[in-house]
Amino acid sequence: MKRTILNIEEAIGLPLSHDLTMIDTETQYKGARFKRGHILREDDLPVLRKMGRLRLSILELELDEVHEDFAAIRLAEKFKSPSFSVTTPSEGCCNLKAEKDGLFISDEQMVNRINSDKDWVLSTIANFSEVKIGEVVAAWRIAPLTMPESRVADAEKAVDESTVKFNIAGFKPLKTALITTGTEILKGNVRDAFCLKLPSKLEKYGAPIVFNTIVPDDKDEIIEAIKISCENGAQAILCTGGMSVDADDMTPGAIYEISDEVLFRGTPVLPGSNLMLGKKNGNENGGEIYIFGVPACAAHSNVTVLDTVMSRIYAGIPPSEKDVRAWGAGGLCRTCKKCNFPVCSFGSR
């Protein structure tokens, strides 16, 4: 690359080689005031001086060099999919935006491989984060103004060899059953707090409630309620209460008995360490039925690990026992005064 540095007065009539950033501390604005290719005019000089720009670089690229904008565009072409839209480069940087609600999924090894070249910058939100349409989920650029063709090609190859790349798993409106366990609730001695919390959690998935009942602390009656839920076409069954170690807590035993597989019993996450997830094969559509054992904390805490596991299930990405056992780091809810869930470390599982 041949780089010629000129005083701004000498650069009048020449095209800019790259975006020129303006930072206004009064308005908190930061962005490209002049875009690459802009033909410098005399009336631009006062603005440039205010920006602290007294000299400009004029670049002449070699045949094997790629400009920062085109390096970003080439990676953008690799990330295009129906799940995302890509912005045009600004200050050499492209953004990837979600085109639907759901869980963001990324190949972290691919990201690390690209970033192993110290001049590439590829940043993403945390894996398995909930996103909404229009949110920026990733951004990338090269640090210098140009990069050798071979290193741009290496980044493209890293994307091509990834089986995941980036994706958004959209939420599915799974038919859901709610089973509240507790003899004291059935007799009316205690109010059912779960019935107020859980329906609101289903709203973002558009999930209909196909069956809702209260049963006593009796394993056989809990199993019967789960069977009726399945007969009503439930694809997800939330059994609330009776998940601790008390003599009357029968929900785990019922889930163990009726499930074809227990994905996990307990999590290294607080609140919600007693959460359980079982799976039963076959419903009216031939798919799996997920059976949650929901601990009591979900009745009084606004956010628990139940919320993150529900997002995984309703997005069609059930966590394994191995996944769950790795959730301890970052698995303590900070109970912020202003809750930002799921935009927090607790929300990305």
C-alpha cells in the first residue's frame, strides 16, 4: 500500500480513502461524518479542522490488498441468511441484525478462529441469548485500513468450514399443560401462586394452555395428570411444586417414572437449583413431550433458571446434562434492582 499524507488544503478535489469519524462530546454523537469516496470540497475544511483533522491519508492499494470496507463486505456475504440482515460498512464495520425473535446461536470456535488473526475483530452477543427483531447480534471489521487478500480469504474459509456459523432458533408455540401439585393448594389452604406467574411466561412463545389442574401430593395422581396432559396434545408440561426433599414432595418420583429419559435433575444455578426436566416420546404429532419439575422459587422469584430452560425448549434446543452442569459460572442471579433479563449473563444459557 502506498500512503501519501497531504494537508487538507492540498486534498481538495480528491476522494477520501476511508470514513472520517466525528466525536461530539456535547451531543454524545460518534459516527462517520465523511464517508469513503467523498470528494473533498473547500467548504469541508472548517468541519475537518473542528474534528482535529489537519492532514489526510491518500491510499493506493496493491493488487493483493483489500480495503477495510470490502473485507467487511466479504465476510458479510458469508453470514447472509433468512435469520439476519447485514448493514453496509460504516467506519469499516458491518453489523448483523436479527430478522426474527428467538435464541441466537453462534459457533464460538469459528469466532475464535477468525479473531486469532490479530487484525480481525469479530464480536457477538453471548451464545443462546434471547433476541428480538432488529437487534444487533454481531459486528466485525479489520483493524487496519487494508489487509492482504490471503488473510481475508482465511476468514472466509473459517466461516465456510463452520456447520453452525450464526443462526436464530425461533420460538415455537408448544401446546402446554400446567399441573400444580400440593394438597394444601387443592384444599384451598394456600393460594396457588404458580397460576399467576406461569401463564405470563408463556406469552412470548405464543404457547396455548391445553390443560390446567391441581393435584394432591400423590405420585399416582401426578402421573395421571401428566397422562391426561399428553392425551390433550401437550408438548410441554410444567409440574409445579413438590420438588424439594420433604416427605410430601412426590413430583420428582412421578417425573422419573413416566419419563422415557430424564435430561437432568437439579442445576448449578440459583435461583432454581431444584429444576428437573424429563422427556417422553410421542404425542399426537409424534414429537417429544418435555416434562418440567418446577421448584417453589419460580412462584416468588421473577426470574429463575426455569426461564432460560423454557427458552431452550420452546426454541427446540433442549439442554443436555453436560450443558447444564457447565452453567454454574454466571449462574447466580444478581437480583438487580432494575431487572434486565434476558439481557444479562444469567439470561444466556
